[in-house]
Amino acid sequence: MAAWNSCRVIRRLGEKDLQSYGRSCQLDEVLKRMLEKDAGDS
């Protein structure tokens, strides 16, 4: 998760973040796969 103009990293995305965002909005399956792939590259 990043914030401010300089986009500093605040914390790593967790499992809860991968399930939903904002006010309980669900992520679509394509975005979930992209995030999981990106997390595996780190």
C-alpha cells in the first residue's frame, strides 16, 4: 500500500487486501491473479 505524493510504501499487501478493497468492494479474478503473480516475483 502506498500513500502521499512520493508514494512511499506503507506496508505489504496482505491476504485480506487481495480479497477486497475500499468499502468491501471485491477484486475481480483477473486482478487477483495479477497481484498473486506479482507477489510471487518478490
